Amino acid sequence: MDLMMNILTSLISQAAVLVALMSFIGLIAQKAPFERVMTGTLKTFLGFLVMSQGGTIITGMLNPLNEIMMEAFHIQGVIPVNEAISAIAAEQFGTQMALIAFFGLILNMILARITRFKYIFLSGHHTIFMGALTSVMLSALGLEPVVVVVIGTIIVGVLSVITPAISMPFMRKVTGGDTIAMGHWATTSYVVAGFAGKLLGGDPETTSTEKLEFPKWMSFFREPVLLMGIGVFLVTVISCIFAGAPFVAKYAGDTNMVVWAFIQGFTFSAGVTVILTGVRMILAELVPAFKGITEKIVPDAIPALDCPTVFTFAPNAVLVGFFAYTIGQLIAFFIFLQLGMTVIVPTLLHSFFMGGTAAVFGNATGGKRGAFFGALIAGILNNILCSMLFPVFGSLGFSGTTFADTDFSIIGLLIYSIGKMFGLA
């Protein structure tokens, strides 16, 4: 039993396996030739691995920078990391997590089949994270494990079709169609960013971030990945100067810190390039393969994919979002200090993924101003919600970290509030 649960957990938690399986099922349903099935399935799998490696490159580069920024500007507090809190939760609730994630996916398919919400949530790692959140929160209410799995399954299955549906009006503006949906549980942030862009931005047709004009001598800035590298280099070198050479040497070794900062900046760009390459591979294979699922299994099904899939539609907006989201996190940070709330440390990893996605949504509704204010407000909102959820997890024995994305915080706080309302443990 333990071996089966381990295999099940491993399969479900691997987004690459899950999405490749969807390509496989779709191509089989189309009765595609054997060689097409193998090519489509393996290239989808490879595309996700490529995208994941890009994320690994960026994570490896941003983690030291986060430490340097904490030293440079004396930032201390809680760092929200989905992977960390889920790993801690798995020690006690691993079986419930796996069962909730597995049956949640099954319920997602059933709901997509019988309702008008035709979305298949393919971000398997986020499904595991929500399984972790629900298993911890529901168990803390004193519910029996079977009841925890049943309620957790319902929550995950329903969210898997509802959250892509909520964000779909904005996704249509981003992608220009219904080929893909958003499968990432920071959807609240992205929807808020879309509304903020509409209210505070300009005409997305004429003021889009993708129409930014640069002087001829700055023509290289037309390359978003180069602009990202330069921007991150400046942030890194300023942080290094304030942190001091001795501290930076812990990460840079004997390399001059300015040279190291320059390399780090363009390592960031390299990671982005890898991510975009993987995304293009996934879309090229998954979207045609998904026709099999839409025709045979879930008519008109739409794949809900991880947030980097929108980066190719507005690369300049991703850079705007990176900086605006960071500013938003810093604003929230100082608000926490003044109010005596739990201090959430600004994390550049979230600035890139969540800030970049929020800016793409804001840009679609309000151009460059929409991109900036959408990501700024998303940064403030997310960190406030994380700060509200952390004391709940602290009271359950979890310390030092919490869930990172808005939807996790909202669901966690709702479960806690309902439990408190009914006088549960």
C-alpha cells in the first residue's frame, strides 16, 4: 500500500508526466499513428522538463540574491514557499495529500464532462500543493481522514474548473482565443491585475508594453531577455554594494562581485529563454493533441496550464511585472512593520512568475500602465494574504514558511473561518 501511494504521489506531483499523459490520451483518441503518438507525447514531456529546468536556473540565481538583499537592507521575516510547506505537511499527511490530488483530478475530469466549465487543470504540482493545504487545514478541524479526503477532493476538483473559468475572460484578451486557460492558483491576483489594468491603464492596443519604443542606440532593448538581464544585473550589483564584499563572497567566491552580479543578471535571462523555449514546445504539441480529448472524452475541453505559458504573448510585460511586483511586496513589507503583522519577505522568484503573469494580464486590459499597476497591486495583495494565513499555520506547529499564492491563502482562511464558526478544533 505504501509503495502504491508513493508511486501515485510521484506521478501526480510531476507536471511533466501529467501533461504528457494528456497528450498521449488525446493522440490515442484521435487514432494517430504510433510514431505520432510517441513524438507528441515525448515532446510534450520534454517541453515541460525544459520549462522546469528554466525555473530551476532562475530559482538557483534568485535564492542567493534574496539572501544578499536581506543582508543589504536588513529584511527579515517569513519566506512563503509552496514546496517547503508542502514537504513539511507530507511528513504527517502524505497519504491524504496524494489521495486528494488523485481524486481531485478525477473529479476535475468529471465536472469538465458534465458541466459548462470545460477546463482540465494540468499544473500537477499545484494540485499537490492544494492537497497539502486542505489536508492540513481539515485535519486541524478534528475531521476523520476519510472525511478529510472527501472534502479535500471536492475542494480541489471544483477549484480546478472554477478558477480557470474566472480568469478566462482575461486569458482571451492575452491569447486571442480559447486554446489554453490559466492553471495556477494565484488566479485571484491575476484577475485583480486584469481589473486594475482596465481601471488604471490606457488603451491596450496603442500603449501595449510590446510597443515600447527605444532610441536607436538602445535598439538592443527591443530584446526582452537582454533587458531583463540588464535590469536584474542592476538590482544585484546595488544589493551587493550594500551587503558588502565579505558577505557576497559567500556566493561569489573569488569572483569580483560586479562581475558576479553581471553573470547573475544574464543567468536570469538564460533561465527565461529556457522557459520560453519549453513553453513553445508544449503548446506546439499539446494543443493539437488535446483535440482528441475534446472530441472523445471531454467535448470542447481546454487545457489549464502553468503561468509561464502566457509569457510568450507579452515578454516586455514580464519585465515590467518583475519590478512592479517587487515594489508591491516592499510596500506590503513596510505596512506589516507598521501594523505589527507577520512580516513576509519579498521574494524575487514570485516577482518573476506571479508578477510577470499579473503584468501580462494588466497589459492585456490597460497597456503598459495596466501592466505596472496590475503587478504592483498583485504584489501587495498576495503578501497581505500570506501574512494573514501564516499565524494559522504557526498555531498548527508550522513555522518559518507558509503558502505563497493568493488562492491558497484564501482557501486556507476560509476553511479556518468556517471551522471556527462551527466550533471545531
